[in-house]
Amino acid sequence: MPEVLRIENLHKRYSVESTAVHALKGVNLVVHQGDFVALMGPSGSGKSTLLNVLGCLDRPTEGSYHLGGEDVSKMTDDQLSSIRSRYLGFIFQQYNLLPQYTVVENIEIPLIYQGVRLNADSRDRCIGLAELVGLGQRLDHRPMQLSGGQQQRVAIARSLVNRPQLILADEPTGNLDTKTSHEIMVMLSRLNASGKTIVMVTHENDIASWSRRIVRMRDGEVESDLPNTPEPIDFSGPPLPMHLLEEAA
Ligand SMILES: Nc1ncnc2c1ncn2[C@@H]1O[C@H](COP(=O)(O)OP(=O)(O)OP(=O)(O)O)[C@@H](O)[C@H]1O
Ligand SMILES: [Mg+2]
């Protein structure tokens, strides 16, 4: 499978007043298309820092980062926003939906960042994604009117709207109960089975067990990187609408 991303000897240092924090200390990581990586490790080990660099939300202090073959370590801020909106989908623990917007409008947001003119076609696409995550009957609801699991499903639909090469998720089930977490993981696993590449930070072994690969961090370094065999998933239900997920021709 082709490489989606490659980081080499990546360092991240923060300086807060006179104190320096060395949050990443020479991390190497290659992720291939179709991978489903769980990033684990104790609090403060650098998981979110790494995910932020992978998401082009923050820059490495040292080392290289290639995303889809492009060297992002040297890009300008504008180039970073552009690659972010073309290549990446984000799912956060806190969902990060805009409260004044409806479900379908929240799903449209990455298209606006990408500079896509919203029209009937883009609206249909967003409705299709809302249906994909089981919210076809909730298009005009606002986040406040949805449960946590439903809000996270909106966030999953939003993360897919620009047909990203890579989905980055930071504790996507961190605010959800066990049953709802299970539903969200089934959804992510189905997306992975349909070819989406996912890197997900989690504290929980139960959640990591859905992945195909577990990378453990400690003190800013990769401590272990091992394949994982997820439990077989019951994929009953209609097949995923691949035209909504695949790269536009
Ligand atoms: N913006 C920042 N400024 C200064 N130091 C930071 C910043 N962000 C993170 N750090 C420090 O970098 C280290 C790694 O933090 P990071 O947030 O990546 O850990 P984490 O593994 O995600 O932890 P958690 O599991 O608690 O979310 C910590 O020592 C943290 O205090
Ligand atoms: Mg974190």
C-alpha cells in the first residue's frame, strides 16, 4: 500500500517562559493507506503533540514530515491550511461543532474552508454523509438538540466531506459511554474497512483493540509499534456509499 505519511526524527520543543519542554524526541512513523493506528501512552507522553503535527496544526521544531508525498515541514501557513483542507479530516473528543449551525451546515464547514462554492450538489453530498452516519432525519437539528454520540457522528460526517486521505481522531470516544463508544468504533472500523486511513489517539485498551496497529509513546518517544488484530466486526447493514467516500475523479 502507498504511504500516506512519513515522519523522520521529529522533535517538538515548547518553551514556556524560561522552561523548555521537549515534547517529541526523535519520533519516526510511517503510515500506509488503509492503516488504522491507535496512538497510546501515558498522559504527557506527546500523543496530542504528535497528532497536532500530523494534522498540520503545529510545526515540528526539527525533523521531516511528508504527507501524501509532500514535505510539510517547510510549508508556509497558507500552504499548511491548504494541505489540511485537502488531505485531512479531524475528529475531536469535544466534537467541536458550531452550535448555531444545523447538522448539515456543520458537515459543510470543511468545504467552506476549502473554498468550495456551496450549491445543490454539495448540499446533497452533505445530506448523504448525514445519512451515512444515521442522522438523515436530523438534518436541521442543532448540536444542542443532539446526544453526545449523535454529535460525534456529525463530526465523523464532517471529517469525511472533503474526501480526506487521512482521518485524525483525538480521543474520539473520550466523552461517550461504553455503548455509544462501541457505535462510534463500529463506524470508524467500517470506514477503515472501506479504505480510509485513520490515526486515533486513545487512553483505553478497549478502544485501541479496534485498530490494526498500536503505537505506544512514552516520554516523547515511540516505545513500541505493534500490529493488532481487531475483533471481527458485524458489518450487517447497507454497504457504505463509496461515491461519498472516494477521491473525486
Ligand atoms: N502548547 C504547549 N506549550 C507548552 N508545553 C506543552 C504544550 N502542549 C503540550 N505541552 C507539553 O508537552 C508534553 C506532551 O503533551 P501532550 O499534550 O502531547 O501529551 P498527551 O500524551 O496528549 O497527554 P494526555 O494523555 O494527557 O492528553 C507535556 O509535557 C505537555 O505539558
Ligand atoms: Mg492529549
